[in-house]
Amino acid sequence: MGKQGIAIVDMDVKKLVALLNKAFSDEWLAYYQYWIGAKVVKGPMKEAVIAELTQHAADELRHADLLALRIIQLGGTPVTEPKEWYKHSNCGYEAPADPFVKAILEQNIHGERCAIAAYKKMVELTAVKDPVTYNIVLQILQDEVEHEEDLQAELEDLEVLLKTGGRR
Ligand code: FE
Ligand code: FE
Ligand code: MG
């Protein structure tokens, strides 16, 4: 670990690592929620929704990667035990028990809203005090805002389709 890289962090580094591990756990759970959602989803607009969920899964995995690298830079260890993800997670995991497109979109929108709130807090906490972590959590926040927007746009299209189609 880089001594000067850590010395410039104007915060309690252990607490910062703990927060980053919470976000790291969220990202793995979000990754799996999207990944499995893309496999089981059923209903109208399925192809478009699968494409979006698959892209978001890849983004969440990339977020986990960014966070892991930062945790290691700070002298910490990313959570190594998957069953610990639940314990650390801010936003949890919602299994796609109902595979209907609308239910899956709603679950993931819910998850993105939680992620947006969590990263907004981290952006505020690290601004000025740790510009390197700030830059990472800001990038992730921008992606989560885009994710929510994309899912909501699909949900709106789906609702129009369901109304005009007269089903469900
Ligand atoms: Fe993410
Ligand atoms: Fe996301
Ligand atoms: Mg997208």
C-alpha cells in the first residue's frame, strides 16, 4: 500500500474502508439481481429488458471492481466471503420471485434508488477529504442515476403497452 496515497486521506481510513466494503457488497448483490433477472424474466418487451438488465449487471460488476481496487489501495481487504455481503449491504437483495417484466423492473428501480441515496452520502462524505475515493463514488453515482432512468423509461413503455394491449 502507498504510504503517501493513504497519508493524504483526511478521514478515518478504517471507517472509510468499512463504508467501501458496504458498497462493494451492494454491488455484488446488485450484479446478481440483474444477472438472474435477465435469465428468468418473462413477458412483453422481454428482449429489450434482457439487454438492459445484462448491461446493468456488467456495470455493477465493474463498480465492484473499482471499489475492490480502492479498498486494497487503502490497505483494506474487500469482503472475501459472499455470505457476508448481506451483513454489510446497504440495499440488500430482492430475489425475482415473480418473473413478470413489470415486477423485475420495479425491483431493480427500487434497488437503484437505494444505491443513489447511498452513493450520494459517500460523495458528500469524501468530497475534499479524499479526492480519489470521491472521484470513484461520483462516477458510480452517475451510473446509478442512469440505471434508474433507463429502467423507468422501460417501465413507462411497458405500462403503455399493457394498457393498449388490455392485459394485466
Ligand atoms: Fe452499481
Ligand atoms: Fe446500478
Ligand atoms: Mg442502461
